[in-house]
Amino acid sequence: MLGGYGGTASWASGLYENEYVRENGVWKIKELRYDTKASAPYDAAGWKDSGVKAPFHYGVTRVGTPTSDAAGEGTLEAEPTLALMAERVSGLAERAARLNDQDEVTNLQHIYGYYLDRKLWDQVADLFAGNATMEPGLQGVYAGKASIRRALNQFGPEGLREGELNDHLQLQTIVSVASDGRTAKARGVELIMSSAPAGRNAELSEGIFENEYVKQDGVWKIQNLHFYPRMITDAALGWAKSAKPAPGAGEFPPDRPPSSTYGIYPKFSIAPFHFAHPVTGKPAQYPAGVAAGPASETVSAVVAKGAPSVRNVAELEARLAEAERRIGMARAYDAAENLASAHGYAVDESLWDEVANLFAKDGSAGVPDAGIYVGRERIRKALQIRYEAGVGAQPVRVHQIIQPVIHVAPDGKSAKIRARLLELGGTSGGDGSWTAGVYEDQLAIEGGEWKFQTMDLDYTWSAPYRGGWAAVEAMSPVQIPAIRRFPPDRPLRGAGPPFPKVRDVPFHYKNPVTGRAPAVLY
């Protein structure tokens, strides 16, 4: 998002292909390469493709086998004894548990975003600890779950109305887990695309969240939520022509005033970082008037603390098996996220062979405007027909798959993932579009590699590039005559009528705090 108030505004999307190196136990960037893929002035009709084809550093088989950071680390400097081996296993188990904690906190934050999308206020409030706080911008601090639930009503009644958008994209989530595994902090970007029915009061908002979490009885909850808005603008005008102030206290007064005051766009401010610089270890440097936040321990700093003694080989084997199980779950989480991202990058470049090879041999995929195809080869052919038939001008396709919620089975052999789609599409230099949706996929191991077992994509809204979600259109199926000659194995899963009706895309998970499924509102 480039430009400035009173000047120009433009979007740009690109790719990083970077290399990293570990020096003295610290990861550093060795080579950073960025290539712009598509860009457009805010008031243009659509995107222009740069024509740059960034190379891939990986192949399809590599995607499903993430490298374990623990492999090969450490050597025994003395003759192995039961006590020494127990100490090593305990350290490994401790690190694996912190990696699992990191994944669970990431899930929690991303689930929060999905519940916000649908205005599921009861579900949102249930993600908080009983004595939690919520500080949305400059509106003040709401203390306690009851106060937080009441405050959510200021954003409208529970549930979306027909033709309403309220997407809260959770991006760049960085989680820092304390070494004891009891607390955590996270920083990330929240991008909000919202409008009242019929595109009224459409806004684009962006800000930073700096949150704290607590584990109670083995369950992670939000302890303190602090959202720092950085920009609020009219979606039809863009940030060169529109800059709105941060709202103050709303209909439901806060329990305390804001903990800090700051300006938002076109003024400049920095939300304090909760972590130190990852290479130098020094706290962040701020301009005058910006307070620094405390640094948190990271997963790499974890060591075994107070592990119970091991009395015999059987106990050592049991503890090792549990550590290996937890490591397997962490690897599966990474594999699922890798697969989802690799799928998006392959779609970007219309690499339909690569897309198909991410599936199990008997996997199934929903092909938009066609149906569900079963089997890798049928998926391959359906994708080629669906997206290559009648293609003339150079297509623009940026298929961003973000905000994953990943649940790995206890045995680490299968997983489910919910992820958000934000697609920039159209023809280069012609009319462009925005398309949003939700993936609900299942993954499994095949021949030692993680693959998609099922993939379901439900589109939630689509809009022309010019005007964006201020001009969102009713969705209707695209007619692809060529696909009729290759009928699907079964129809697409129904998720309700298309926009402007509210699509109820089912969650594969229940509320991680209460264990209750969201009420059906639509």
C-alpha cells in the first residue's frame, strides 16, 4: 500500500525469494530478493502484471517435508548415561511443547479474526480469560469478559446482515512464547475490509495488534488485546484522498481511559514491539515520544526446567515417544501451512501440474463453477480446462492464502486447515477484480509426504477493482462451456446462496476455549 495523503495511492503485490543462514545459533538474512508481480494506481480499472517470473527454491515433494530444526543438534560430550539421556530428552520435549504452544496461540489469534468476520460476538468474548482486557484503539480499556462482550455490541448486533462485509484479515502473526509455557505475546497486522449493506460506509482500515495470552488448565486464552489503528480511509477514495480519525469511546463506555494516546494516518506513530531485535538482541529504537515495550523470550531460548527424574529405561522411552509425538505435530503444522502457501503460489503462475501434484492420488478438489473432482489426474485435467480454455489476454492472478487455522490429529498423521483467500484478478492492463473466500481442507501423509486429501473453497464476495468492496457485486456462477465436456464426480458443497446473502462457511473446529460450536445464525 504505497503513496501518501494528498498525493498518490497505489497497490503493489510481489514475491520474496530469500536465503537465510544460521551463524552462532542465530538466524540471519543472507540474500533478500523482492520482485513486484502486479500493481495498480488506486483509481485505475485493474491490475498490470509485471511479467516477472520469480524462481521457486522448492519442488512439490520438498513442500510436504519441512526440516526439523531439532535434527542433529547437540552432541554428547560424555559417555551416555540414563541421567544424561533423560536430560536431553527433557530438553527436546520442552522445546517441542513450546512449538506446540506457538501453533495453538497462532490458531487462537486467527480464530478470533474469523469470528470477528461474522460478528459472532459470543464466540469472540469466550476467547478471553475471565479477567482479560480489550483496548480497541483510542476507545478505552474494557476489563473483564462481561465488559468485553458488552463492548462488542457497539459494532452492531450479533451476526452479519445481508450485503454487509466485515472481513478482519490477520496477517504476519509473530508469536513469542514464554519459556515456562504459561504466557505468550503476539504481534501482527489486521487489515479490515468493511461496509454496511449496499456498500454504504465502506472503509479500508489497517492497524497493529500487540496481544498477551495466558494458558489456564491447558487452554490458551486471550489475556490482553490491544489494537493500534494506523489508518482508516474511505474504500472508494483510497488513502491519497481520505483519512479518518480513530473513533473515541462508543455507546458503551470503557472501564478505563486509553492506556496511551497517539495519532493515526496521516500522522505517524509506532505500536511498541514486545520483542527485541532477533539478531542483535537489542530493544527496538523509537522516535521521541514513543515508549518501548518489554522484550519476550522466544522459542529458541527454551531449556529444560525442573523435569522429573527418570528411574528406568521404560520411563525414558515413554518420555521420548511423547517428545517425538509433539515434534511430529509441530512438523505437521508447518507442512500444512507450507502446502497451503505452495498451492497459492502455483495458482499465481497457472502451474496446474504443480497444483495437482500437491494432492494425494485419491484426493478431491472443488473446482469453482464446475464441481468436485476425485483423483489427482482428474483434478489436473479439470484445472487445465477450467482456467486455460479461452484464455486470451495475459491474466493477472495473485491467489493469496493467509490466516491459517491448523489442527493436527494427535497421532500427527492427518490435519485440517481453514485459510482465507484474497485474490487479485483480471487481465493485465484491463478490468480487475477482488475476490474473497474461505478454504476448508484436509491433509494426510502419502508415501512419507504431506498431501491434500480434500480441498473445499467457498467464495464469500467479489468486487470490481475500481471501487472495491464499496462496489461489491452479487455473485453468480461463471459459465465455462469447455468444462461441461468433463463433468465432475459430484457437485460442489453448498454453503448457502452467494453474496449479497451471508454465506455460512462451516468451521472444522469448535471454540478452542469453550469447546462449543458457533450457533448457526444464517
